[in-house]
Amino acid sequence: MSNAVLSQLVTDLAAGRIHVVDLTQTLSPDFPQIVLPPEMGQAWPFRIEETSRYDARGPGWYWNNFSCSEHTGTHFDAPIHWISGRHLPDNSTDTIPARSFIAPACVIDCSREAATDADFLLTVAFLRQWERRHGRIPAGSWILMRTDWSKRTDPVAYQNLDETGQHTPGPGTEAVKFLVDERQVLGFGSEAIGTDAGQAFHLKPPYPCHYYMHGSGRFGLQCLTNLDLLPPTGAVVIAAPLKIKDGSGSPLRVLALVPSPDTIAQANERGKKKSTRKRNVVRKKR
Amino acid sequence: MTRPLTRPPRKNPILRTRVPNLPPGSRSRVTLGLTAAAARGRLELQTCRDCGTVQYPPREACRVCLSQRLEWKVQNGTGELLSETTLHHSNELFYRERLPWRLGMVRLDCGPVVVAHLHGDCVRPPSRVCIHANIDRAGQAALVAMPEKDTPNMADDRQLREMTCDPKFRKVLITDAKSPVGQSLVEAIVKAGADLVWAGYAEPWKKPPGFERLSSLPQVSLVPLDLTDSRAVKNLAGEIGGRVDILINTADHHRNYGINAREGIEVARAEMDINYFGLLRLAQEFAPAMRARGADGQSSAVAWVNLLSIFALSNFPPHGTYSASKAAALSLAQCLRAEFAPAGVRVINVFPGPIDDEWNQALPPPQIAPSRVAAEILEALRGGAEDVFPGDVAEDWMARWRDNPKVLERELAAMR
């Protein structure tokens, strides 16, 4: 059975019935890093130094040394990243079971709200509304908050700082608790520089997404892109951080396996028929 | 009266850029004493401790009493112009390319008679002049006779401009224009008549107060530049490197910790990355083109300025890791100076005392205003110095360091 599934998967991939969507920003020195008060410890931006380029330093080969933080570019947050998750078992990049790195994703489209309100906070009501349209959020899935923030290619607009700090959308406290406690999600992913909103320092508790997600062993993904290419449900995310000893996170390549649009259309057709049938059944009961 | 400089015509691209030739540059060990003083913008002459004779040129012994107890003493340089000569021929390549060249013989009020380069506004002898010691293109002390009182446009004198690095009609890169010193410097250099000022900035999403107004100055062109990013430095050098006449490296990472005041090496590493490796990256990418343009007409490449710190001379323990990064930068700047020497490009090292900014907030006054640092950098470019110590604290430390570095080390260790 499993063999058949895997064979079917590679066959579908080769045939284009399943697409691979890259959710990763390019690691580049120009990509901004998180801003903290300057007296605090700072996350290194991505930097790269040429080792040789077919020259006297190495006549036949080109390669580089690079440096960055565990939290630079598109990256994964492990539970140990936050103080609330520091005593949990298997809480770092080297000990998290590998099976957690492949999981289904629910994509919550907040792009319209984020376009008009940079400080938009995702609420429980918003999530319940999403569930009414797309079904209950399955346990063990990634919640990916689509805001189209990644389309802000100018770093100044992406960071969106003013004298009061950063203004980027994120989840509200109650929404995080709902996802953790009532939906048992695997983790929360965002397009902005953090899983929490830019102003989340002022929420209770500060940075609720970090606090509750990591406090209960869940993960984070941030600086994602291309979330607009994912269906609300049905995508499978592959997000495996580097196996850093005691790592709190890691830059990584995040991929989503997505049924091709044709396949989705067929599925929708089937879905419609099914729900029409259901409605009919309900009506009959009444 | 000096005719004011006019904007040089655009370069004719079919003519070969002249290769830099230097004035005669070899000096005996004892004569280097003159250069050491000129490096600080001073005229010092040997004075005999036994008979009081002031002598020039420098020698091993007093020319009057043969005593070897000679001491370099600051002179004010006033004297009388006895005679003048205009060279129309020279076997020295440097002067041959710059003829005619005016020289004068001056009797200093302190005694000796010297031969000096003669500023165009010095009137016919006999007349009063003032001798200055400038670092010339060979990096050695050159005596310049200036009019006793300032004259209009005197900085534009053709001969003097060969010994200064005046930003007028030159193109200047200021690597970090966001910092308080950077902002002051952009304004000062624009006011000094620079043709173009490239104002570098890193992390565009952080906008410090005051930075926006720089972009309203018509001479200013904002350029993204982060000295920790090798590719960014290379890219900018590729774009503008062949046009930079003066590079002023104001980029500075300053935190105030010793060894045990902060866990880990992150702060020290960030300091080294900007203060030391940043200078190295800049020098690797920008220096080659500047070296090639040491004699590129009226507005040639002339100077490279490093904003160091007086803490580079001796470690200030409360800012211990910062001091170490600045000491590393000073050492590298000496290498840069040596490598620039054949091109006639002057490397100016600036050693301010604590600057009045947020990282020196907790230090007791006096602290030096950023605008004063900018003014002293400008003065060094217009004059002949290569080592500048702006502010009372810097002057005081420098004097104590020259007097006895070990005593200064103990004094600084006692400061908390």
C-alpha cells in the first residue's frame, strides 16, 4: 500500500499532476533581518565571502563561505527558541522527530485585510469563518497565514518600521491559543519577518505566537513566500531545518506539494457534488 | 591674488591618464623628524638644549656647539622672504610636469634660513611670510611659504593644491552618512565645494533622525553601502570606484563593553566586522582605482580618511573590545598608507576622543561634538596633516601616550 502511494507520488510529480511550489526567499545579503534594540544581541544577516572562483585561490572551482543567524531569511523556529519551550523534550533542531517535517497545510488568506491594515491580527472568528468554508483544521497541520507581505520586495516596505516599531500582520493571542489547544496544529507560518505581528511585543503575553506555539512544542516558519500559489487546503509542506546541535531554528528550503490546478478543479467538482448531496440530505431530514 | 579655481572640464577619454610621479621622497632617519611633526600639521625644528640654536636642515649634532642633545620643538614659522626663484626646468619628473614652480628663500624669525615652496600670494621680497610644514605627495614634509595673512581663494593656489587634498571640485564618498559624524561631514564637504558627495547608508529600513534632509542637498547622492557585505562593497566600487577622489570611512560599530561585561563574542565580532574587516573590504575594492588616479588632472584622487578613535592607541577597558577593533584598524591603515604611497594618495587617520553620541552617553564630559570632528577632518584635507586628534581628550591622551605609553596604560586601567 505504502509502496503504491510513493510510486503514485513520484509518478504524479513527473507527470505534473502534483506541483512543487517553492515557499522560500532567496538567501541574499540584501534580505533584511529582524530589528531589535541595538544594545541587545543581534541576529546576523546573511553574508557571503568568496573562497575561490577559478582563480589563484582555487584554479578549477568556485565556492563561498557564508554566515548567518539561525533566524535569517526563510527559517524554522524550534520550541527551544522561546523561554516557554525550553524544558520540553525534543525541542531543538537536532532532536525534533523527522516525521514532523512533512505535514499538510491550511492556508488562511488574510491578504485583503493585511493590505488595508498592516497591524492586522488574525482572530478566532476569522479562523472559524475559514473553517466554515474549508472544513475543520486538521490536527498536525501547518497554519500558513497568507498576507502577500512577501510581495513587498523593497526591504523598507517589508520591514515597515516607524518610530513606534514594526507594523506587520500576525495572529492575535486568542487565535494562537485556539490553534494550539483546540486544533492541535503543528505550527504557524507567516510571510513577515516573524510569526508574531510587528507590534506583538505589546500583546498579552508579548509575542503570543512564539510563547504559546513553542510552549506546547509547536513550530514556526517565517519569511515564507508564494503562499498565494497554495490552495486553502490540500498542500503538503516539506520543511526540514538543518540538523544543528541544540539549534533554536535554521534557515531552510520550504517546499509545498500541490495538486495541479486541473487536479484541484476535478476535486472541486467532486466536492461540490458531495456537498450538494449533503445539503439535500439535511433538507430531507427537516 | 589667487584666481579662484574653476570646475575642471570633463576628462578627454582618448588621452592617457597620467601616471602619478612623486616629488623626491627619500629622507635620512633624522630628517624624518620633520615629517613626523608635519604628519600632525606642525612645523618642528631641532633645537639645541645646550646652546639654544634652532637649526635646519636636521642634523645629528648642533651645527654651532656640536652637542647631540637636540630636541624637536614647535615653531610658529614666521619669517622674512629673502629671495624668490621661478623654476622653468627640473630634472625631477614631478616638477617637470608642473612647471613653472615658484621657490623662495626665507629667514625664519627663530634663526635658520630655509628654501620653501612659495604660495602665489606671497609678495616680492623682502616681505613677511609664514612657513608651514605639509605632507607632500611623496608623504614627506615639505616647507611651504604662505602669506602671513589669509588672502582670497588662497587654497586654490596651483602649487598649494598639489600639497593639499582640498575637496573643492572633488568627488567624495562618505561610507556611513547616517551616523552623527557622517551627517555633519556630508554637510561640511558639500559646503567646502565638493562636486559630488556619495552618502553611503546601510540597513535602509532604519532611518535615524536628520538623515532624510541630506538627500535634499543637490550635490548628495545616496548610495546603499554596508561594509559587512563584501559583494555590496564590490558592486559600489564597480559603479563609482573610478571616480572617487576622496574616500572618508566613517563607518563605525561602537559598543561599550570590556571582556567580562558581556557574555560571548558577538559584540566584539560585529565591531571587528565593521571597524577592521569593513576597512579591509573597502581598501581591497576602492584603493586600486584610486591608486591609478593619483595624477588625474586638477581633481585627482588624493585622500583616504579613516575615522579611528583615540582608543586605538591604548586600550580603554570600559570600551575594551571596541578599542581592540580600532587598534586593528589603525594597524591596517598603516599598511594602506604604505600601499598608497607610490600613488601620492594621502591616508589621513583621525583619532577623536569620545564623540557626543549615544554610545558615549555614560562617559563624563568633555565629549567632542560630531560637527567638530567633521570640521577637523575638513581642516586636515585642506591642510597638510595625516594624523588628526580632534578634541581635548584626544589631545591629552596623545600627549600622555607620547610621553610614556606604559604610564598611560596604567592610568586607563584605573578608570572605571
